[in-house]
Amino acid sequence: MFRLLRQSFVSLLVSVVVGCIVIAFLNQSLNPRFYRNNVANVDMKQINTIKSRANDVIVDKKGKDLYDKVRILCWVMTTPANHETKALAVKETWGPRCNVLLFMSSANDTKLPAIGLPVGEGREELWGKTREAFRYVWERYQDEVDWFFKADDDTYVIVENLRYFLSGFNTLKPSYFGNKFKTLVDNGFISGGAGYALSKEATRRFVTIGYHNESLCRKDHGGAEDVEMGYCMQNLNVSAMDTRDSQGKARFFTFAAESHYFPGEIYSGDYWYWDYMYYPPTQGRNCCSDSTISFHYIDQRTMYILDLFFYQIRPFGLVDNRPAIPEPPPDVNLTAPRWFAPPMPTTSPPPKTIPTSTKSTTTLKPNTTTSQTTLKPSITSKTSAPGITKKVEAQKIVASNNTTKNTNTTKKN
């Protein structure tokens, strides 16, 4: 009897010890440190899944078809100082939606990765970097892609819309596409910041003919990149095309969206941008095509926000009614006259009057408060850094042209 009681006590004691061990293990499992370590890993997996989904270029059968039929190589101009910031933002947002994505720098970077070209850094080296980059991509990818697109590391690109737009053109014809300017180059040139796409034939002519011929394309690394490309394309009989949609709304934008939505007053001589525009600008709700392709001067944080709105937030019930092939731009044959902004008024316009009765009238004065505070941070503000840089750059180009008339005369002829 005593032995039986002792065995029962031992069994009970063992059960209690085992139970305590189990409870301690469960408490440890629910410990905040355990929770953080494990749930954080789950959250990271979800973040990576979302990022992968955002980078997925194939949204439906039409997108899949275009991805295979309109193959685009995107090369992004960057600098070693931006490899882990701006360039990384491109890599984690719109860049992977290109068929081929390459970063062109002055130093190799296996982590990004970036290709180190035999050029220096600085604005005075941008043309040289562009020359070497197009030569690099042509020699290695000419049989793998149809279009060659250049962008800056602060350019945001909706690649699906770029692919959709280019699907209406033949890459075997000598042409290039972007935001078209009318100054400096007789036939006009494409702004560099918003990005530009060269057809396969345009790229072939540039690399195999222009690259080696100083009378056609500038051979040193100096000069403004987009202007020198304009001279080169003109001398190679490559057309700078109209990229607006059929309603005349722009697709490529030299500035961020808010600057084009709220441009303020538009007058000749008021700001360099209005004097450069080849086609009339649009603003407000009509500023941008529903197949907009790019914006420039996009900082690293805004790059991710734009990607969030374009690829992760989707209003329910929206239907894409765009035709399978985009309608041609208004000036597809390049016969439209160049647009010129109206001159700035020398005097204030007279106040408008609206009769309110037969006995009195109410005078409506211009809303001076609104006109003075109109949002124009990048386009009309004289203190805007991008604007000053571009204007000074243009003045330097003109001065350079005046001191090297023989070289420029050769280029234009």
C-alpha cells in the first residue's frame, strides 16, 4: 500500500514538472522577443512579395504580348554617389519592367550593378557618357531588343505606356522619341531629362556611323548631352518625333507632374521652357495623356510613392478602353508649325465688368492673390534650380556655338 502511494506521488511529481516545462516553453514562444524575430520575418516576406508584384510587367495577355513584341532596353545614367540612393530607387520601382535594365556610371558596381564607362563625372561629361553607353548597349544587345531608351536616375517611367506607345511605330525606321524642343537644332531636339527612345535603326546609325565621324556627331565629351544628340540625329537623318497623344496631350515631361498641372502664366521670355517648347503645352486636368510615359526631377522617396499609386492602388471597376494600338500623334508627319508662346503683356488688362442689374454693375478685378501664388516651383520660378541650370546651360551652348562657328556650321549642314 505504501509502495503504491509512493509510485502515485512520483508520477504526480513528474507530471507537474513536465507541465511546468511545457508552460515555460509556451511562455517563451509568446515572448515579445520571439514574436518580433519571427513576425518581422513574416512581414519582410510580405514586403518582398508586394515588391515582386509591383515589379511584375505582365498584367494581362495584352501586356504579355507587348512585353514580348516591343522589347525595350533601358539604360539609366547615374553616378557613383547615387548608386545606393537614386539608382537603387529605379532598380526597386520601374526599372525591372524593361526587358533589359542597365546602369551606366563612371565606376563599376557589382551590387547595383553598374557599368563603369571610360568617362569622368560632371555635367560636362554627360555627352561622353551618352556616346559610350549607346555604343555599349548596341554592341551587346542589338539582336535582343527593339528599342533603346535612355533615362536619368531621377526620371520615373511608366514602362508599359512606353511600350504601348512605341508599338505604333516601326523600329527599323530612323526616329527617336521624347519631349521635343524647337531651339538650337534646326529640326528640333529631344529633352534629355524626360528620357528618350531611339529606334534600332537610329541606334545603328549613331554607333556605326556617327560615333566615328566627327563631322556628324561631336567626338569629345563636352557639350550638352541632349543638344549634341539632337545635332547628331539631325545629321544622321533621324527624325525627332511628336510623342503627344491624338488629343495633343503630352506623354514625356521635363519636370514633375505638379509643375505641368499648375504651370502658372505662359509668356514668351518669362521662362526658358516656354521658349523651348515645340508644341503647345497643356495644363490642369488636360495636362497629361492617359498614356503618360515619364516625369523628371523625381526624388528617391517620390519614386516609391509614384510606384505605389501606379501599381498597387487600383480603383475598382476601372476599364481600360484604349485601342490595341495607340492613335497617331497630331504631327506624326512632322509638318506642324512650331508653337510660340504669346508675348508678355506690357500693361495690366482692364478689369472685367458683369452687369448685375439695370442700375449698377459689379467690377471683377483680376485675382492678384491667386496669380501671385500660383504653384510654379519648377517651370516659371526664376529661382528654380533646374530652370537656372538649363538656362545657363543653354546660354553656354549658344556662346560655344558662336566661338566655334565652323564646327557648328558643319554639324548643321
